[in-house]
Amino acid sequence: MSGSFDIEAYRATLRKAIQDTQAELNGRYGTAIKDLLSLSRDEIDTITPGTTDLETYETLMKVVKEASAQNVAQAELKNRIVALGETAVAIAKKSATLAAAIGL
């Protein structure tokens, strides 16, 4: 039957997502990820109101999660965040853990 749901493929996808999330949160920058996830929309909007800051926030989160899962060096993570621009740096500074870890 075309278009049938493959429960085993779905379970495998979920298992992979859980493993990826555990690697991110248990990685080098896990606490920083938790700090960034705890930021409210209002806190993010104080940096630059509008939609651009949320897009930058999402990109920053991806960069930090990837760095945590891959155990990226602090200097490299700082370079990646700085490359995202001033808004990303300002958001990153909202996490005291992240700012201290990479020297922002």
C-alpha cells in the first residue's frame, strides 16, 4: 500500500533525535544550551525587536548544539558565533555560561 506509515522507521528517527539531543546537552556546552533555551521572547526582543533576532537565535542555537555534540574548541565556537554577527554575539552574552566559556 502506497503511503503507509512505517512505524519502525519512525521509531528509528525518534531514537536518533533523542541520541542527538543527549549528545548536545551532555556535551561541552550543554549548560549554555540550557541557558539559551531559557531565554524568553521578551529577553531576545530587547536585543533587536523583530523577526531577525529570532532567526539569529535559531541559527545560534544550531551552532552551539553542533559545537556541543562535536566537542568543538572554545576559540572555534567563538569564531563561529562572531561570524553570525553582532546580534548573535549579544544573544550569546545573555548566557553567562556561554559568554564565560568562550570569552565574550
